[in-house]
Amino acid sequence: MNVDTFDTNIQSLVSAAVKAKDRAYCPYSNFRVGSAVLCADGSVVTGVNVENASYGLSVCAERVAIWNAVAQGHTDFKGVAISCDIKGDFKGSCGACRQVFAEFNLEMPLYLVKPDMTVKVVTVAELLPLSFTPKSLQEERI
């Protein structure tokens, strides 16, 4: 779908993710990612991937955006937009980011954005079936 088919809140969310991508710190992979989180109060919080020479310490844009939002007092999220430079297939978030999304909202829509501004919408539950969530900790155990 083209971004123009969405309401203005989602268009703004997608635009924020695309703009954030320009601030990615990725000197090793040159794989820029920008992300934006739509909070329940309508605010949008962004994040970018930040790489490190010790590769394992690098962090994804999606988690940076969620952590920034939490640091600002938000925990009720209505959607996340993720933008990268790959022109071919839509790319979903890594497993760690999917698990972080699941912590807050399994039914949350994720807006995957390609450089031509086409968007694919999936839910966290679609990308992370049989997920482990806070609710899992309340389930009966042996």
C-alpha cells in the first residue's frame, strides 16, 4: 500500500521513521534503520540503529524508539513504523525487537516502509507466534 492510503496519524508516523533513518549511526554495516512509535496520547517517539565496534553492543532502531518512549513515560503503544533502505521485499524486525514489542502489545500494527514509501502492515503476533508475554508469567505452573 502507498503511505497516502493511511490516515494522517499513520502518515506522520511513517514520515517520522523515514526521517529518523537519516540519523542512524551505522559506520560498519551502512544499514540504516529508522523507527517511530505511536503512543496512546498521539505523540510519536523515534529511534535509530546505533552500531558499535564491539558488534554485540549494537542496538536496533525499534528498541531505541521503544526505550526512548518508555523513558518519556509511555507504555501504551498503538503502532510502530520501521524504515530501511532495502528496495526489494519488506523486512520485519529482528527477534529481539519482536519480543520487546510483545512486552507491550501483541496486536500492535507494525508499518514496514520501503524507500518508495510503500507500506506493509503486520501485527506483532503475526511476526512472533507462540510469544512469551507478561501474561505468560501468570500462567499456572507445575
